[in-house]
Amino acid sequence: MPWRQYLQWTWIPLAALAAAALLAFTPLQARLSTWLSDLVLTLAPPPARLQSVLVLDLDEPSIQQLRGSLGSWPYTRDAYVPLVNYLRRAGAEVVAFNMLFSDARSGDDEFAALLGPQSRVVLGVAGLRAGLETSSDAPVARAASSLTIEGLAGAPAFRWPALAWPSETLRAAAQGAGALGVMSAPLDTDDRLRRLPVLHSEDNIVLPAFPVAALLASDPGSHLRYDPSRRHYAVGAHEWAVDARGSFRVPVPDHRGVDVVRYARVHRAATGAVTDPELEQRVRGRAVFVGSSAFSGYSVATTRGMVSGTELQALAYAHLKAGTVLRPAGPRCV
């Protein structure tokens, strides 16, 4: 290869090495390292379709279409029973509700009957920031010891002032390491989400992040393991690296590859109103994440703009399962 052509192909990696060397000796290392990491992810090629996940989006049109059969949002909890049963029959690997079922509602008992250590159903828990008051629809409660993750002494966890839990009936039924997952995550100081902690805590209670809980639930009986010498977590054969805070980073541009289906379509199939073989094919063998894009609180600011929180959870799960999450390049953005 002629030397001019060789230089043409090698100047980019050489420049990257030079930039890294400069960053190591500058007081702006943390900020510039974060910027460089953002840039690399922004320039990543468009992703292929993520085959391991499917998002069911309770969008505004779905809410309007289902008003006649389900009433106004939020729905009674028994409304989710045919959905879960349908997804199970269709072969879903796990069903993860990226929603906070906090207040007690009609149908809790029926919904709770679907939960348990072997259910492959995950419910969401929310982290409450300092200064936020607890309201009746976001109860703060102490979890039973059976909800904690054992054997992770010394593993880093993001500490919340308080956690908001599902209703008492649902919480009592949600047993097992993957039955509950924390949907919330801390933002960097520029109010963007770049990394997800693997573990979250409140007082002496430790819970996995929502996508980690889904990974545990997809393989009942599996355990979350941590190797402090390598800063590695593992669930079964799935292993990934974290930073000193116990966080990992998801390539957010991949959210364009998440397969999304409108909730109303799935509800019609689940209740027997229609037969939808193509939908069953899309569900089979996938982790199904159920959430809503109808409310602004379910979206999050990232370096790629606003992204549906449910798509982000599904994306994190897909990368955890594939072992392709990233260890954050440096300290949190300052």
C-alpha cells in the first residue's frame, strides 16, 4: 500500500490516540472525555433491527381507541390480565411493565395472581429525588427481605432518598430477584441520561435496574453476580463491565432499531377481537416491554434528544443480553 494511502486510512485512529493522550493531562479531562464518548456514539452506524425486544406502546391513539372498552386511563389492573396471558401464549420471553402501579386499584388481586418467582413478569419501582414530596399515588414503603438481592456485598449501588413501590397487593406477590426493577436513573449535570446503574438502594434495600430485572426474570432461578476485581456483573452467561459507580452505558442511537407495536392492536388480539398471526410472530421469543409515550414523564433526554423511556429500557435489555453495553469512558459530566 502506498504511504500516502496508508496515512489516509490511519490518520483517524492516530488522531484518536493523540486526543486521548492530551485528555489524560488536562484539567478538563472529565468533560472532554464525556464529549468524545458522546461524539463516538453519535457517529455510530445506523443499527440493525434489535431482534430480542418488542415495545408495546400505550400511545394517545390507543388510549382514545380503548376508551370504550377499558374506560379512562389509568385502567383497572385486571385489564392487564388478558394482555399477559396472550403474550405468554405467544411465547414472550418476559413481560416487563415500565409503569408504576402505585395506588391500590380494582383488579389488583387478579393481576397479582399472575406474579411470582416463575412468572417472567417485571413491575417497575421509581426512585424519588431529594425534595420531592410523597403523595398518595406514589407510596413509599419498606420492602420485604425477599425482594432484596442477596450475595452482592460491596457492589456499588445508586442510593435514592426514597423508592416508590407498586401497590401493597402487587408488591407482596412480586417475589424473586427479577420481579421488581427500578425504572429511574440519575441524570448527568447537563440533565441528560448517559449511564444506568446496575443496582439501586434505599436504606438497606437493594434492587436491580429495570432492564437487569428483566434479564433475571427471563431466566428464573438465575442470580446477579459481581466481580469487584474486574468490575464485571453477570447473569447466567451474560456478562458486562461497569465503571467505579457500578454503571453501564447504552448506545442510545440504537433506539431506532427497537420494534414498536401500538397497545390497541395487542389488546384487540389479547381479548379475541381479532386473530393476528403476524403479531404473534413478532412476540415469539422476545422480551416485551410495556409502556406509554402518551405522557411526557415517560420520556428521557439523551445525547440523541428525547427518547421513550420504554424504548431505552428495551434497548438496555437487548445490549445486556448481547454483552454489548459500554463501560462509561470517564467521570460523570460536570
